[in-house]
Amino acid sequence: MTSGGRPNDPPSFAEGTYVAPTKPWDGLAHRQAPADRFFTPKMFTDPRAMNAFLGEAIDTSRSAVYLGGQLGALNWQAGSPTTHNLKRGAWSPIDQAWFGIGDGGNDFLEVSYDHGRNWTDLAASLGAGRVLTAVAVASGGNVAVTTNTRNVYKGLRTAFGAYTWSDNANVLSVAPSAMSSMVWDDTHGRFVVVYRSGAVGHVDYGTNPAVAFTASVLPAAWSTYAGTKTPEIQFGGGRLIAAYLDVSVPRLNIMRSLDGGATWTNVQKTLSGSAANLTAQSIMTRPTYDDANGAWYIAVSSTAGVPATEILKSTDGGATWNSVYFDALILHDLQAFGALLVAITSDHRIIFSTDGTSSWYGSQLLTGTAVQMWVAFGGGGFTTWNSADKTSFLSLRSGYPVADVVG
């Protein structure tokens, strides 16, 4: 501050003049932008954009309290209650929006345009009445939602926040019997979904917004899959990595595709845990990609006997995998943003690592009673959903860490 009570000009500020104090609660001079500058009345025509802008401003101001305190994307706050028991979600880069789904009833689909602070129910837009199993958003904004049937809901983006929804019948080769996992392959421009039906794992892919998906060729090990766990899939580094936990061996079946899901190569990795401990209740996290170091990670947690987690890492695009971390805890999910790995534990603690899993730090305890929670990254921050309590949590996006070591 200068002697006159007027703040020094930050060098990057927009042009403007200072006026006498008009805010009785602080009594400070403040900047008033010229009429032809950006910060003028009616700068937004859509209230959702204003909500997002104000949310970012709140995040920035809050993060000032944490300077030297918390790592980016790890200052968590609760969003508004959701209408449905949301479980997983996908980020729309073009609309800066989260789409969340739940599997506790029919058509549990919601959207948030302010990083998860507020949610709007889209169930009436779908109009059919099916359990939703996975959601993904294309780079151009179109949305695909798989169901527990062969049908796929598709939302064709027509403008900001505007979608034409259609129910596409029988576009999958077989109806999934459990939750699916789906991503958008941005290199090849197509949705890719993996799911389980009976004793057979399936992979289908479709260009957006194609009516039908096309069944691809699976490795032999996947076509004989008899496990009870739902496969998971992720896109990163121009390739697809999918995996499922075969608890009968126990081992991970991991396959990768370089051509958008048309062909796959399979790798089998034997796990350290015993078949007695790695049961059908064991948890496998989604594959996740650290694009700063070109590394893939998958974590497996046993819930029977003594809780234990094993994390596998690949630095050659999924061709080979090595166990890099063991600890007596249970991870619900593990996701990466560059070299930052963020995980959520069975007691709903957020933990993180910035050195490739060698060291883990505790960030925050999230409230809730969900059996399993998933973490997702988008828009510069992370979001997670507590399906049991109809709550969501979002992360702030600045600061650096001071935290206790977990293990």
C-alpha cells in the first residue's frame, strides 16, 4: 500500500482509474474499469458462466489463505447436494462442465457448470428409465451414457449447455451386467467402453456421434474372463489402457490399444496378495496416466484379512508393469494430473504423491458413508462424489503442500 491508501498497481492489471471509497465495510480506494473494458456490467449473458467465473474468483481468494499450505487441487470443499446418488463423472472441456451419473435408480444424470458447486438434474432429458453405467464426453462436447441394456444415450451438443438427447437402441453387442467404464479417445475421435456380461468381457467403440458402436477383437485372455469385477479403461498418451482384476489367480489382466480399440495387446501381471485375501470384494482402481513422466498406474487393494494395497506402474506404455508400492491401506480410486497422484482411501481421506508413489501425504478427510468413491480430474481440479449421501466434493486449484506423511 502507498501512503495515500491506494494499492500499488500490479503490472498486468487492465487499465482503469481509482475512485473514492464507496464500500463502507473496508474504506479502501478501488479500481473502476473504463466503460469499454472487459469488467463491465452484463459481461455474461448466461448465468451459468457468471457462476463459474465467481467460483473461480472464490477459489483464488481462498487459496491466498493457503499459500505455502496446500498442494494445488487438494483444498477440498463440499458442493451442493445432488438430486441423485451420483457415483462417477466426466468433464466437458468445451462447456467447462461436469456430467455425473449414478446407478441407484433410473436415469441418474446431472450436470454442473461451476466445477461441482451446484448440480442440475437431467433425468427428464433422457426419458427412458434405465440404470446408467458409464459416461464420457467428446472433445467437441457430445456426451455418451451407457446403460444396463444394449442401449446408449447420446447427447448431441447444439450450443453452450444445450444438448439434444436420443436413446439409441441395441448399439452395444451385449448388455452389460454391471457398471461399465467408458472414455473418449481424443487421438482417434471415438468413444471406447469396456463392460462385463456374464463370463465374457467386451470392448466396443464408436465414432461420435455414430448410432452404433462396433465390436472389436479382444485378446484371448479377455474373452475367457470369468471374474466378477467390472473392467476399467483410461485414455492417455495416445493409447487406451484397460484392466480387470482376476481374483482367482490372483492377477491383473491389462490390455492396451494404439488404434482406438480396434486391436488390443494383453499383459498378465501376477499380484503379490494371496487368493484368500484378493477376493471378489477387492478393489481395482482405474488406470491413470502421468503425462509429465509418461507413466501409467493401477492400484489393487485387498479388503479381506489385513487390508493391503499394491500399486503397479508402467513406463513403456503398458507393455510391462512393476509393483512400486505396498501399504496396509485400501484405496478406492487413484488418478493423476501430471506428476500429481491423488487417491482416496476407504476412510475417505484424500492422499497424494508427487514422486511416483515413493511418498504419500495426507490432504483432507471427506465426510460420507459411500462404500466406494471415485476421483476424477477436469478443468484444473478434481471432483469426487459420495453416492450414499448425495454429496459431491470439489478441489481448489492453487497453493503448495504442507501435510503429514501417510506412509
